[in-house]
Amino acid sequence: MEIASAHGRVRGSTFDVSADGLGLKGVVPQVGASLLAEFPLPGIGLPLELAGQVVWSDASGSRAGLLFEDVDPGLREILASYVSGRLAS
């Protein structure tokens, strides 16, 4: 995945993807930072691009949680379908 912030673009990885947000691993911005996350979702031809805010990070600074903001309802349904296993990977 790629994340873009006011400081540029960096690559990282995800965990715990949900319809509301995702976990970030790797280079983690500070809590409160606004980000644009771009990541592939199996079963979807194009990468998803979602804006969000970092809402937590661990003590080591290697993991954080991104809460999506202003997600289109159709896209939220696609994410929910993927998470629940209804969207084939």
C-alpha cells in the first residue's frame, strides 16, 4: 500500500482492514495526521484510494490505526463485503 501525507508518499503494509478503517505497519505518521491511503483489494480491478486520520499508534511507532473519512456508501459496501468474505479474492 502507499500512504500520502503532507510529508510525501511512503510504502507500508496493512492489517485488520474493515469498512471503517485499517491498521498500518511500517512508517507510521503521528496520531492526528491526515492521510490518503491507496491499496489494492482482491477482486477489485483498481486500487482503492481513501482519506483518513491516524487515530492511534503503538508505543514502538511501528503500527497505527487509520479511520476512514467521508467514504462513499457504495465503496463502504464493497469494503464490508470484502471483510465479511462475500467478495471473492
